[in-house]
Amino acid sequence: MDKDTDKILRRALSPDAEPPKALNAEILRKAEEKKTMSIKKRRMALTLAAAVIACSATAVAAIKYLSPSEVAKEATDKSLAEAFQSENAVYVNETQEYGGYKVTFLGMVSGKGLSDYAAQSGGEILDDRTYAVTAIEKADGTEMSYDDEVSFLATPVIKGLNPVRFNAFTLNGGYSEFYQDGILYRITECDNVEVFADRGAYLAVMDSMSYNIDAYNFDEATGELTRNENYDGLNALFELPLDESKSDAMAAQSIIDDINAFWDTDSDTDSETDDGKLSETDGDVQIVLTENENGEIEAKEVK
């Protein structure tokens, strides 16, 4: 989008202004003038023009955040950026606000070979993955930065399964993130959760380095997971848009059995953290998780 077109959109989207009658025609003319503009950008301009005329609030949201594809591109993952432009990608754009933070679940995509960076666990290449993109910002509008002394966790949780055991760590998860315009963009990845589509799953986003049992209520009898309304912090909970036709009961049960078997062994032995199932590496720091006597997940950093 060229600067003139951008100015037109910004002027039209200001809170005190109404879109001028000639906005649509002007944007179309500018798009034609920009001979070097790619087809993708040209289509974006047309979409925004239509959104302005239909509902300016929707267009504001479209401009404010990077798209999942743009987030992947900024994270230097060309293949994932392309995957987020495919028919398999789902754009969600749902925002929740708790504990002084706003979290927008931008979208997700699942499948094989979607990233330039192959995840590994215990020497095994993990090729079939789910990627979820979120944007986290402060509710008061002040900018987020690396100087903030707060940690976040975005993790899938499977309906009916104890989230203490079944989360991004045990599903071979990881993430990449960056700050832009005061917003923290995060790509969370883990084993493909589409196999659980018949059960359903959530994306939980909290202000914690590891799963916080105080942030959510899990009913062991019914398997229901809900937000703890009395929790004084961030505890967003989004429904994952899973295609039930892609569920795989046998594959899901195999994952469940493996994770339960892992937890049912003595988790204090060194060998059980060597395969990376309960650790997350960030540069030279490894975050190792253990389960205490109360069944709570504890995290510590190991240099």
C-alpha cells in the first residue's frame, strides 16, 4: 500500500471522521497507479476499502494488528507465512481482556512440513504441528517491551484432559516472539492437536511461565475447564477452531497414553527431562518443569 492510500485510510478511520463518499473509488485508483504493488497487497487494499464502507471498526482492527502470515514473515519463517495464506489456515481475530492485558487470538494452522524450522524431541523430527498466533498488549495502551518483567504462556489444552498434564510442554511445544509497535506477537507451536478435534480444545493464555492452576478451574469429574473469575491476572481462554473431520481417535489415545505413562513414572529422575518433553529451551536457558506433591507444575531455569 502506498503512502497516499495509507493516508486516505487513516483519515477515514479516525474516530471523529466519516468515510468520504469517494473513498472506494480513490483507493481503487491509487491501487491501479501502483504498478509494482503485488497482487496480495492490492487485494488487501480492496478489502480494507470495502470494510471501511461497511464498518469502520472492523477495518481499524484489520489495520492495527499484523496478520498471522505477516507475523510468521517477521519471524523469518517463510514456509509458515505461506501456510497462513493457504486454505487450511483459520483466522480468528478474537480479543479477550483480563488482568490488565488484551490478548487477540489472530489465527492458527495445522499440518505437516509447514515451517522452515523443524522441531525436535529426543532426536526425533516433529513434522506434524499446530501453530497459533496471538497478539498481547497492555489494556491501558502503554507499550510492551523486553524490559517488562512478566512472562506469558500460550498453550493448547484438550477438553476433558487435565491441563496440568496435557499442555504445550507435554505436547512438545515451543514458541517464537517479537515486539512491534508496543505489541507482543507470539507464535506458539506444538504437536498437531487436530487429532483431538472430536473432543475439542482451547488456547489458554496466561501471565505465567508455566501452567497456573489458580488461573483456571478444572473439574476432574466432568473434564470441564473454565476461567477462574476470581483470578487477579491474565487468564484468557479461546476455543480452538478444529475441523472434526480431521480427528484421529487412535492417534489421540496414543498421545494420551504416552503422556500419562510419562507422568506416572518418577518425574524426579534426570532421564525424564533429557528428552525435552517437559523442558523449553530459550537461548542458553532451559526451563524444566516438575510436578510437586500437590500436583502443581513448577518451573525453574537451568543455565
